[in-house]
Amino acid sequence: MKILLIISWRNIWRNPKRTLVMVCAIAIGLWAALFIGGLMYGMIDQRFKTSIEQHISHIQMHHPDFLKDHAVEPGITNFQDLHNSLSKDAKIRAFSCRTLSNGMLATATLTRGIQINGIDPDEEAATTRLHERLTEGQYLNESKRNPVLVGKTLANKTRLREGSRLVLTFQNVKGELVSAAFRVAGIYQSAHTAYDEQNIYVLRSDLQEYLGAGNLIHEIALVCHDTEDIEKTHATYQETQPGLSIRTWYEISPELGFLQEFGQTMLIYILVIILMALAFGLVNTMLMSVYERIHELGMLMAVGMNKKRIFGMIMLETTFLTAIGAMAGMFSGIVTMRILHTSGLNLAAVGGDTLHEFGYPSLIYPNVENSYIFIMAVLVALTAFLTAIYPALQALKMKPVVAIRYE
């Protein structure tokens, strides 16, 4: 076996240029598979994280009737008791209690429909980190009169800047239209331009005052410490709060779950396509190697090397060739992923605005799961084994007498 290993290793370097070309092709192919996989996984993972952290949260609570038509009433009943319970729950990292209203925003240049989010600044900052996404101005300050945060997309379309005045019109609990003047405290930008265009933030106390509703809460958004706690937390509050509609992120936004499953499936398809190209290259290389050595193989069979050893030699040559390229490609791919996962890949110059329209940040941090690397290693080994069989069988078909005379 040792002699067979030595012979096989020497055989692949008899034509070093061809071997190096094939090794480079394998390495580049697997590096590309890791890079594309890491980029796709990074984009999908960040799309999920930004949607959860900035907009949806892990769990949302509403009054069932509110979800039907988003009317001003009813709100969440027994709010204070529920607030106390959430504050003591060790599984919950943060939560934000919001008062919501659909209304009209009017400026000197434009009037449009928007959703008004009445928030507690501290709760919202802990839940969605809204204060970290300001591009201009300051966060909501309770000491100022009627401050409002406006999305960057909406601000650009309405020509709003810090200190600009706008008028909000909405219905109060009596069904009457209420108009109030607000002043822009700051402009925020999330990863989703459509969300920024439709949502503004005001102080919950200000909105409740104009609604004439006291301590009216329409929505509570929860963020758990660990994703594994989501189901347990959901089940707990469904049992203790039967009068509320309590939904997890995949009930609120099932497309996020579909996107993750679709992305994982696409990664496997991309890997299979690259390995198919790899397979054809290996078959071509090994067949050339076999046909170039017809005379030599005939001599080996004539002096007593049995077909089992001939078959094993061809298989080992293919294995060596694949292993060198695979190790080089996977090593360079993993190193590239580690570097980009730390520094990030800025796609702002090649469609950053378009990415924001679909909820993707322009700065992507590529990453690959260990399971993807394991699957890749298994598929590469399987590809090498399968592609080595045909050239090896071609070598076994040779008759020693004919092969010796071949020139």
C-alpha cells in the first residue's frame, strides 16, 4: 500500500503544469462556493436580524380586535399588570409598549399617509436601538414640546430637516379628527427604505394626550435573550393572557422564515453546480492521464500488477489531486470569510440603495455555518470518488498485450 501511495503521488506530478492548473481550478471553485455561500448567508442572516431588531421583534402582543382594522380602541387590557410581569421575566431582554395611530403628515410640500408610533424613548432604545440609527438631529427628548423622528426616505421626499415643522392629523378615541403641530427632533435610517417612508416616532405621552385615551397601549414588542426562549415565552403568555393576540416573528412575517429556508437550499444548489463542473474537469484530467500512460499501464499489468492495484492507483491519483485543491480552496475561503466577517463587505457602491429597498443593509458581513463547510467537504470527497471510477474502469479495460504495443 505504501508503494502504491508513492507511485500515485509521483504520477500526478509527472505533468506539473496540468496538475497545477487542475488544482487551481478546484481551489478557485471551492473558494467561490464558500464566498458566494458566505455572502448569501450573511445577507440573509442580516436581513433577519435587522427585521427582528429594528421592526418586528421576537414576539408582539395586541388586542385581537386591534389587528382587524387598527382602530384607536380597544387597547391591551390589564396593561399595568402585564408590564410588571414582563419586567420580572428573566427570559425577556427588553420590551417596548407602543401607542399606534394611522394618520396624515402634512408639510409645506407634501401630504401623505403614515403610521404614528407613540413610544417610550428608553424602552424603544433598549428594544430596537432606534437611538443608534439617527443620521441627523437628536433622539426623542421628553423635555421638548411634541418632538418627532422621521425616516430618512420620508424626510428626503418631504424636504424635512432637523427643526422642520410638520402637522399630524389623526382620529381620537371619540372618532374626531385631531391636528397637532410637531417639530422634527431627528432623522433615522433603518435597513428598509419602505419602513422609513411609512413610520414616524413621537412620544407616547404626547400621542396619548391627543388621542384622549389615558394610558392606551396597542402593541407590546418583546425581545428575548435567546432565540430558544421564544417558543417558551410565547406559550407562557398565551396561557396567562388568553384575551390577547400573541404572535411570534414567523407568524407576523412568515416570509423571513421562507427566506432562510430558500437561502439554505440555494447554497446547496450552487455548491452542486460547482461540484458538477469540478467533476467534469477531474474526469477529463484523469482520462488524459490514463490514455497518455497506456503503454506504461500495459507494462505494469504484464509484470504482475493486478487490476485491483491499477484501480486503486487511479483512485488515489484522483484523491490526491482533489485533496490538494480542496484544502487550498477551503483554507483560502475560510480565511477570506474570517477577514470579511470582521471588516464587512460594503456594497453601497454597487446597489446600496436598491438593497435598502428590500431590507438589506449595504454593509454585509459574510459568514458560513460549520454545517455548510462540513457538507461541502463530504460532497467534494463524494465527487472525487465518483469521478475517479470511470477513468479507473477505462484503465482496467486495457489488455496488457495491446497496451504494451501502443505508441
